[in-house]
Amino acid sequence: MKASAPRRIMLLGAASVIVLAGCQEDQTEVVMFDDPSTCEASGMDTETCEAQYAEAQAEHEETAPRYDALAVCEAEHGEGACIEDENRSSVFMPLMAGFLMGQLLSGRGFASRAMVPAAGSGYATTDGGTRAGSLSGRGNVAASSLTTQAASTRNAAPLTRSSVARSGGFGASRTGGFRAGG
């Protein structure tokens, strides 16, 4: 009977570690890239890099913030960092500067998010929820950052100078501000 008591204590100790780990928000490592070629240069296979870049491009097209004037877009994303939306004249959106990608916690593949310039410096996901100082390197983000997609902005009314001012700027009204990333 004495031999089983230490074993039971060890099992209880292991269970408490698992429970405590479950209380923390899961983090995942992400890597930032300018384009598929920088992804490939990091050692990733071509097919994965191209697929993840295409996923990020599709997300960018669907969720990048839209503005009613070039000046409003550039105030939020930097001078020269905005283009006219191909599908809507006189509506402007930030350029896709690169993408971040990471392996899903399930271990079943990768996910990626588009990165756009943020005024001042750095880059952010299209919802402003994750920021990075550069488009190279690694960082840790909440796992939900890879799987939570921003709401579609494709047909939404473009942001105006006053709506941006009311919301506190890029990302603030949609996510409650920036979360640290990268």
C-alpha cells in the first residue's frame, strides 16, 4: 500500500500541471515574410509558401480596411502605403506588405494572415489585432490570432476621417486595440 501512495501523488501533480496550463491562453509561433520567395529562402517548401501567401492575399482582399479618401488611408497606414480598391472607385485600402504564418495548434497545417503597414512604423493584421515591428523574424501570438478572421469590409461603407477619429484609429474600433505580436 505504501508503494502506491507516491505513485498517486505523482499522478495528482501531473494533473495539476495540465490544468494550470489549460488556464493560460495558448500561444503559437509565427513567422513573418514579405512574399513567397522570402518564405522559401527560410527553408519552407515552395508549395506551402505559395499557398499561405495566396490565403493571406484573399484575406487582405476581403478584410483590409477601406477609406473614403487617400489622405485618410495614408494617415492610418503611412504615405505611399495605400491603393485604390480595384472593385470600388474612390475607395482606398492599405497595400498588403507581407504575411505572417504559423502552424495551427492541432498540427494539421498552417494558417496565415495578411500584414499591412501601420502609420509610424511596423505592420499589423488587417483588423489591427496583431502587430509586428518588421516583416522578418519570428514571434509568438495568441493561437486565436491565426484562426480569427476580421469581418468583411469588401462592401462595407468606407471609413471616413470622422469615423476613424471616433474609433481611435486603425484597428481600435474593430478589435479594441492592438495586441502585442512578433
